[in-house]
Amino acid sequence: MAFRRTLCGSFLCKEITNINLLKQRHSQKVCLVPLWKQSTRLCSSGVGEKELKCELQNGLPTILVPLPSKQETCQFTLKPVTETVGDFLNNVKSEDGGVERVSLYSEDDIIIARSTSIDVLMRKPFKLRINDNRYIVHPPDLGQLSSEDLQAFSDVKSMIYQLYSTLHVEEHQLQREKDLRKKMEKIQSELQPLEELKQELDQKAASRTNFLVWGGLGYMGFQFGLLARLTWWEYSWDIVEPITYFVTYGTALAMYAYYVLTRQEYLFPDARDRQYLLFFHKYAKRKQMDVEKYNKLKYQMAQVELDLERLHDPLSLNLPIRPPKQVKE
């Protein structure tokens, strides 16, 4: 009996030992959780997150943010209507050069877009991450702005702008005229050498075009005299008539060729202007004149002159309109 008890006792000890080993292995298996799951649990549990102070001052939310490099706390004022999350993050980066990463997350660890307005951000608690530090912020209750409030806010801004313009219209117009005068002087300084070169090229192109026009008249006179001599002195009209026909048909053929090449009807003023432009661009290329720059400066000068003319308009100066002139009968 003693031997059997000993065996049973040893058997029970072995069973208990095996059960303890199984428990230890089971506990070890349960503890074998991947690293990324452990980090996720830590992040979601909110361990290591400090709460930042966020309160209303003068109707605007302010948040106290600790700066990592300066080891100081900086107060940032947020504008719910006109600013976004991106503006706030940029302000934090510009305040401390040691901030490498800064972003905002929701309570569910979802990153908040930079285009989100501060008004939307302040409706729920959010998390601020600066480098490796995490903070949680519980914003104060701002109240939601309705579409009517936004429209009223836009109307107020428009009225303030109109009031400011009315009070400072003279100062603004004087400053505007001063800026336009400076711009005109700058354009004139760049345009002056090009104007001198253009006048020189204009004279050459005009003289060459006039020479060509008078040359055409001389050619027509010579042609008339030659046909007259052949008709009344050298030969008779019966012989010269076919020649005049071919001369007339050749002239018509030349006019049609001009239309085919230029897609314009052969009119003497248009033909003269075209030939003048051809000569002008030819001489400009020789003198290395930048015609495109000249045209651009002339356009800018015309715009400045037009702006000055509008600026001196009685309506722009808030002056009474001049009465119309009475026509004397």
C-alpha cells in the first residue's frame, strides 16, 4: 500500500508539474504578440499623451504648445473662419526650427487634412504630434457658424472695405498715381533706345517703299510710251494689239498671284503698307532690334496711360461730374 501511495504521489506530482508547464507555455504563447500590434495598443490607449491647455481669449481660441528646441511654451491664437489646419502647423514650424514633424490627429488616430478649417477642428477633441511627442487637446465650445452667419460675416467685411476705401480714397489714389508714374518712367527708359532705332528704320523703310512706288509709276509710263511708239511709229495697231492683250493679261495674272501669296486683294494702300513692313523687318533684323520687346513695352505704356486716365476720372476721384457743354445756337 505504501508503494502504491508512493507511485500515486509521484504520479500526482508529475501531473501537477505538467499542468504548470502547460500553463506557463500557454501564458508565453498569449504574450507573443507582434510588435506592431503592441505599438497600436499603446497608441490607442493614450499612454504618454499630455493634455494641452486650450481656452477662449477675446472670442478666439488659444492653445499653449510646448516647443521642443526652445523648451518654452508658446501661445498660438487660432482664427476659426479664416485659418486652416495647415496655417496652424506652419506657424508651429516657423516658431521653432527644431520641429521636424508636426501633424494633427483625431481621437481615432486618423490624420486631419491640412485644408480643414479651424472651425471644424474645434468641434471635437484632437491630438497634436510634434516630432515624437503626442498631446491631446480638448477645445472649448465655439458654437457652429450657420450659412447665414457666414453671409453676414462676408457682408460685414465688404462694408468695412467700402468704409476704408471711402476714408482713404485720396491717399490710395495718390499712392496709385505715384506707382503708375514710376512704372511709366521705367518703361520710358527701356523704350527710348528702341524708339530712336525705330525712327531710323522707319526712315529707311519709308524711303525704300517710296522709291518702289515711284519706280512702279515709271515702269507704267515707260510701258505706255513703248506701246505708243510701236503703234504709231514702228508698226501698226493690227500688229501691236495682240501684244497689248498679253501685257494686260500678264498684269491680271500678276495681281492674282499676289492674292494667292498674300490672301489679300491687291489694293495700292495695302500693298504699300505690306512692302513697308517687309523692308522694316528686314532692316530690324540687320540692326538686331527686338521688335517683340518693343511691341510689349508699347502695350504696357498704353495700359499705364489708360490707368492714369481712369484714375483722373471725376467718378474715381469722388468729384462732381462736369456739366455738359451747352451748344450755342
